[in-house]
Amino acid sequence: MTRQIKRNSMDRGKAASYAGAGHEFLRAAELAQKHEYWNAAGLLLVHSAIAHADAVTIHLAGQKSTSESHQDVVLLLKEAVRDLKGRDEAIHHLSTVIEEKNRVSYTGQPFRSSDVASLIKHAARLQDWTRKAIEA
């Protein structure tokens, strides 16, 4: 039996607001990185990735995950973008960010400089794809 993802219906017009928030989180993470605030940067990147995924699911499906599990955001994105170009790469970028967040959360290890550098690349690529997905 497939587990249901908790979700809310959303006005599709709100997608741009979520994409904007995702962009702000990414920029803030870059500033935190410059000051060597690795944990702050890492968490901002998680928020950026989720906001960008929310933007796409709202734009395409009129839905946003309300689940406490970040992995459900990945599942809802997969569901919403079945045939969209770049889907697999975008899901990879989102999953990578969430997996790194889980590693940090569940092991108690802090984000490191190298983690943040890698996550910024993933979050930026997800942001670029989000812009294309919303404009398509």
C-alpha cells in the first residue's frame, strides 16, 4: 500500500513567492558561507531547496507538501513533474540536499565547508531548473 503524502491545495499564483523565498535562502546561505557559518549556510540551503521544490509543485499541481518528512517533498515533486525536462537531475539535486541535512541531523555532525560548497552547487542548479519549470 502506498503511503499518502500530506499536502495542501495552493493557489498556483503563489509559486513565484516560493521561488523568491528559495532565492533569498540561497543568497543568505552564500553570505553565511563567506562568514564561515557552515551550519547556518547548510540549513538555509535546505530551506532554499524545499522552497524551490514547493514552487514547482504549486505551479504545476497546485499542491504543497505539509508532511514533516522532507523526503515527501521529493516524492511530491516526482509526482508533479513526471514528464518535465531535467526532472531526474532536479530530483537528484533536491535529494542530495535533503540527504545531507539528514546526515547532519541524525549523526550530530556539523556542516563543513566542503559540504556547504557542494550544497550551494546543488541548490543553485535546482533554482535554475525551477525558473525554467515555472516559465515553461
